[in-house]
Amino acid sequence: MANILKFECIDNARQLGGIQAGNRRVKQNKLFRSGNLSRATEHDLHRLRDEYGVHLVIDLRSDFEYMRKPDKLLDGMDSTLIPVIDESMHGDAFNKDQVVPATGVDFMEFLFGIARHPVGPTLKDKLYNYFVDSEYAHRQYGAFLRTLLAQNGAPVLWHCTSGKDRCGFGAVLLLAALGADDDAALDDYAESENSYRKQLDAMTGKGRESGLTEAQLDVLYFLVSVKREYMEAPVKRINEKFGSLLNFVKQKIGITQAEIDALRELYLE
């Protein structure tokens, strides 16, 4: 995918430019998504600010995640925190994306422990159903889209921890608002699988050696990467209940037609 961006220490970075949205396309180098910026190098940040013109970063993580691993920013760059997961998820699906191992625990073994835990197989469905059903998530994603709108077409980057689940659902909603079809939104989401391919292959091999079952390996896959089917399931639920992703954006996320028209005017060519 031509939109992939390679940085020294920013994972899973890409921009949405060129994605078809009706009879128009998303403008180049305006809408950026990635993993968190806690490990970003000075060179990475100068590229974001000076090459791509990113002066606002939208952080979809919780307060706790931000405090543990705050973004690195340069002068002239601001960050706004819009956590999309509330307390109801902190015991289950939220913790999988937070993945903060205890002191002295090997990170890979920590993930294997989650994969072996009885709650492991439920994480994916809990998280993605939460995106569809939670009124709190709806309000926060509405705030996310309105924050984009308030930038008046300036380049913006948004992220969560790994830039795949919370960040990915935000991108799906945004692309729906811009007029992209479901396949285009799902194609962008699925690109995260390629971004984490090397880590996933290494962990899968080690996981098999440690005795993880195929079901447990699927949990490990969810912790580290994505499969297109993960997002296909909530999109199918939304389409069945609301008729389309765009209707969901209007009816549950609360974005008006006037706001949708404004977003399209700002970010489409």
C-alpha cells in the first residue's frame, strides 16, 4: 500500500490520501494514523512536523496509558486526549491493548499469559462490540471527528497504543463520513497486519514452541496484529442494524449532515 510511512520508531504509520470516496479521493498528506509516539525519535518528529505539517496529535488512549507512555512532541505540536474506552472495559479488552507487563516479566511471556487466560478468547468480541454498542465510545468518536473538523483541513495524526483497534475504528468511521465504501475502509484497517508481520511471526513461532494451542495463538494474533475479519464483524452488525456505516455515524456518533459535508469539503479532492 503506497500510503505506508516508514519512521525510525513510530509503528504502524500511514496516511489516508488517495483512498476513493465516492467520485472523489482523500487529499494526500492530511489524515495520518499510527501507533503511539512515546518512542518517536527527534528525526521522526521533525518529519511529522516539518515534512508533513502535523501540528495536532489526537490520542485515543486512556489517561493511564498516556501517563505510562506519554507522546514525544516538538515545539509547535499539540496533543489532545480523547479516550474512547471507559471504565466498563478496563478489566478485560482494555488491558489487552495496554499490555503493561509487571516488572521483571518478559514481554512475550506476558502476552502468552494473556493468550492462555480463560478471558483471552473473549477479548476481541468484547472490544469490537464495545465500539458498536457503547454510548461513551460513540460520544468520544464524535469528539474525534469534530476535532478533525475544527482543524479546518490542516494535517492531523491520531493514534491509540498500537494504531490498530481504537485508531482503526476511528479511521473506519472517518472514511464512512467522507463517503468511502466499506471495502476501502476495511482495506485500510487490514494494512495494520503487514505493519506487525515480523513481530507476529516471531511470537507465533515462540508461542507454538511454548505449547500454545491454535485458539490461544489466535488470541496472540489479536494482541499483536489484526485480521480483516476482526473489523468485518462489527461493520456487518452496523450494516444490519443501521443500514450503513454512514447512517451509524449520523445516528449514533451524532455527526450531522452539515458536518459531514464540511469534512468532505476539507479533506476530499
